[in-house]
Amino acid sequence: MRTKPGHRMKLIIGVLLLHACLNAAWTQEKIAAISFPNLGKTDPDYLQNFLDVKTGTFPDSAQIQHDVQMLRNLQLFSDVSYSLRDTSGGQVLTFHCKELATLLPIGNLGGVTGNFWLQVGANEFNWLGQGNTL
């Protein structure tokens, strides 16, 4: 029994697509390290607690974008982006974070008849580099 030429071509294309998908999955490297360069005050170990992406897993762009949003939600950074770099040991995921000023001055004064008050101080929103407020 002879097969139709169109059926044979679909089968060949299907096999080639399957081969391409499997090849891409096998050649993808796992995340070997996660880094936060140029952090002045914030503790990188503290930031690791908010990440879903872990070392030893395959990079997933949706999961990495979720982690970028989680870092933005901490309100410690004005901008957060990421990059993936291939190395001999695997991929290195780097989060580029621009820290905000977290030590802000407090100054207030006011009063009513017979009562005057003055408030001077500072408020720290990233005390000990772990998002604590002092």
C-alpha cells in the first residue's frame, strides 16, 4: 500500500520538529549561580529569600520576570533588571538592582496655643540590609 506524498512530508516535518525540541531541551544549561553585583547596603542572602529561581534549576523567563517583580515590590530599588550569561559551569543569572536612598530625614514642627512641638530625626528603611525599619 502506498502512502500519500503529503502524509509523508508531514511525518518528516514532525520528526524534525521533535528532534529540534529535544535537542534544545538537552543542550539548555542549568543555573549555576545567582548574583547581585554592585549592592551597597542590601544583603544578597536576604534577597535570595524572595526568589523562586534557584541554582541547579533550568532558567524560566516567566519565573525570572516574577522574581524581578518581587524585588521591585520590596521598595528598596529604583530599577531591577536581569541578565543570563553562559559559562563553562552553567548559566549565571545576574540581577542588576539600583538601590534607593533608605535613610530619610524627618523634620516637623507645629503647635497650638501654649503648646509647641518640634520633631527632628531620621528614618531608615533598610536597616542592617534586610528591609527592617528603624
